[in-house]
Amino acid sequence: MQQPQPTTLKEHPHGTESFPCAIYRTSSPKKGTLVKHHWHEEVEILYFSGGEFRLEINMESFPVHSECLYFINPGELHSIIKERSGSYKEDAVVFSPRIICFDLYDTAQIQLIRPILNGKMLFPRCIFPKHAAFSPIRDAFLDMMHSFDRTYAEGCFKESPPSSKNVAEHLAGQLYIKSSLLRILAVLSDFQMFTPTEKGSDKRIESIKTALTYIRENYKEKIYISDLAGQVNLNEQYFCRFFKKAIGRSPMEYINEYRIKQSLRLLEETEYSVTEVCLECGYHNLGNFLREFRKHTGATPLQYRRRLLEAGALDSKKS
């Protein structure tokens, strides 16, 4: 069975406490990392309509060259790389198995849903169009995306108090979403595509998670390779090779990417000066920060913030 991860290692829950399910549409016209390495305790279903991608799951690489469905089980480290420029995107539904639990302990609850929730049953890795299960699962997936769009459209539940019509639409939408998830489980079960979890966990994956968590929790401070290597009891040279093989970039490259990502958030959400953003993100030299920022964004922090303000002003005029 997969070992439960400490709370500090988990990505934030998806959806809400009362309805732990969310959709994501990710796209970029350029090739490169589309979704960085992360993990969560929910199940994720990915749909690729086509394109050229590389999906990495627990240090295994899966090329995507055509339409397909992939499943990410709880706790699995994964990322998505776009291999070629173009307009193709990936869609995802992330949900907690709690959303489909029954109070009545019928056969489905005992033999399938409860084992999934307890980490004793795994979803299949991928399904391609030639498999008989593909079309019904894809149809249920697309129905679920449509239900999300309709239920959580802009303006839904903005009234105070909400109208009876909005309440009814919200309830119906959640039922449609849950029914789509149950349809997917039914098809997978019908084709006997679930597998029992193998005992034991991959120490390599746990080491990478530990290192990534340390970076997330300490990026504001100076981080040395020796700090990261010590977290997983490896020597520095071996750790650097191991980290780059798993993540695709060196530890310092990853740290700088993460710090710049945080600086973008601060520039968007706060009125901090550039110097304050620099220090808040773990850079103790303004020149280094400006150089890394331009390397990742093609602009200076002030130019980036100005563009945000101009875009906001344009959106205000449109509305």
C-alpha cells in the first residue's frame, strides 16, 4: 500500500471540502513544461485530444502522440511536458474518492470504492481509442467537463441570497458530475481494469518529494545542495545526478524557477517594491534576481507589473 504523505508534502486539496472535485484546462502555444512536478492525494484523469506531449509519472516517461486518457493515482509524482509547439491542450479532472462514497455498504462500496479510498486499488495507467472502454469513458469525461462549465459558470451563486433556480442548477450540476464519475468507474470495473496496490513504496519517489517539499518550505532562505542532499541522506554529487534525472533540471535550476514563480505571484497580488519581492523570494542580490527574472519572463519586474496593470485596465474597459 502507498504510504500516506505528511500534510506538508501534499498539494492543496482540489475543489471544496463539501465537493472535492475540480477541472483544469492547461495549454500553451510553446513547447516546454506545461505542468511542473507535483502530487496530491486525489485521483486525476487526464484527457489528451492529440498533440505531442511527454507525461512523467513516478520517474517513468510516457509519450503522448495521439488522443488518449491517462489516470494518476493518489500520491504519484507527475508532470507534463509539451514536446512540440501548437494549439493542443490537456484537460484534467481531479477528485477525491470521497465524492462517490455511499452510506449504504453495498457491493460497490465494499469491493471497489472503499479500496480506492484506502489506497488498496489502483486505476489503470492509460487507455487508447482502440480499447472498447475508451469511448464510453471519454464521453463521460467530456460530459463532466460540460457539467462543470454549466454549473460553475461566471455569475453562478453571485446573487445574495441565491435564487431557487441557481440552487437547483447547482444541485443538478453536482449530480451530473458525480454520475459521470460513477459511469467511469462502472466502465473500468466492467472491463476489469482496476488492479490491487503492490506493497511497499518507491524510496526514490519519496526522496524527490522530500527534496521538493524542502524547497517549497525554505525557498525564502539560502538553500545549499548539501541541505537538500542531507534531507535524503545522499552525497551531493549523487543527489544532483539523481534530482536532474527525476525532474529534468538541476536542483538550482528548479529552485530558481520556483522562486521566480513566487515573485510573479507577489508582483500580481501585492504592492511590494522590486527589492522587497527580491528578498521575499530568497534572492539576496538584486542583480541576480533581475537576471533570473528576465531569463524566465523576458522582462524586468517593473515591465511585468506594468503589463499586468495595462491588461487589467483593458479588461475593465471591455466589461
